[in-house]
Amino acid sequence: MTSSSYPELPALALVERLIENRRGADQTRKGGSRWSRWVLRQELEPDEIDQRLAELKSEARELNLVLRRRYSGIIGQMVRRAAGGTALSQDSIQRFGGGVFLQFPPQIGTLEDSRRFSVVLWKLVDARLNAQFGSSGAAAAAPLKPKFMLRQFIDDLPDGEARGVLRSLAYIADDDPSDEAAIEARALLQDAYHQLHQVLWRNRKNLALRTDATISVTRKQPHPADLANYAQWFFLN
């Protein structure tokens, strides 16, 4: 798989590849892979180790960058909520996100279950919000937790206009989307909510694990209350 295909991968697949990358780097630093030592009965030469580590570092950087871009919208919304009435430059928001994703790869490198990555990422953002804006700032951003946890599932929706509108309005916009924009896209958003519900239903057995028990579904077909929850989480919280 080439790096050009990374943006097309779901978030979980990106994280699984990043974990594999970090473990491969750790193994290489110890003198080569098990396969090279046990099967070939030889160790990698120093220049081969350096080359392999450089390749792994480049791959990790690209994977992390894709994830950072994917979560930049929701993290930016959290930072603005935490800041309250304080005006923040786009550069300062970008630096905040950059700091989060400097910490993220080492945090997930030892993760036993990759499906918990969103929980790890949420805790990193929350800790940095507490450090920069205090507990009241972090509390102000807390209502966005369901929206944050749902980000990992958006790319599992069928490729189409409904997914694109939901992703654009809820996660790509620099600011929280306006009511007017949401109203104009209401029909497509309703389609997206139904599609999202089916994705969540397929993942219902591990939703608590993947979302820190924030999201749950109890029926295959969405009830009007479920659709109202999605609208609340994406645009009203």
C-alpha cells in the first residue's frame, strides 16, 4: 500500500498501520526482525537498519499527518469552546493540534486494542485543554465528546453526497456550522444519519470500547429519537 492511499483509509485502519509501524521500528532498533534473525539466522547491517528506520519514520509521519488533518476540525471546535470569548488565531489552534499529535503515536504504540484509539486521543486533547484553559475550559468542550467519538465512523459511510455533506459541515468547517447551512442540507443530513446508524449498528458490540461508553444503539432501524440525537451531537451541543 502506498502513502497516496492513506487518505482513503478509515481512521481505525490508519491507527492499526501506525501501531504496526511503531512496533516495526522498535523491532528494527533491536537488530532486525524476528524473521531475519530466526529464519535467515542473520542480523541487519547497520546501514540497512538506518535505511529501514528512515522509511518507517517517513511512513509514520504521513500516517500521523492524515489523522491530524482528519481530526483538525473537531479539535479546533473544542479549542474554541474551551477558550470561551477569547479570540484565538488559526496558528494557535493549529499548534494545539500539532501538540496533540506529537503525543499520539507514542501513546498508541503500546495500545493492546487499537479500537480504543479515539478514547486515547480524547484524553490527550482533554488533558491539553485542562493545561491551557483550566478545568472550566475543558468542561466547556466536554459536550462535543459524542461528536468527537463519532468521527472515527464517518468514513465508513457509503461514499456519496450525504457523507460528504456531514463530514464537511460537522468536521471540516473551521467554525461550528451555522443553523442556515445545516437547514439547507437537512435532507442529505437525514440520509447521512440513517447511514451512520447502520454503521453504528454493525459495530454495536464494541461501541462502548471504541467510544468510552459515550455512544450506544439499541435497534437496527433508527428511531426518531436516534436521529434527533445525531442532530444534537453534530450541530447543537
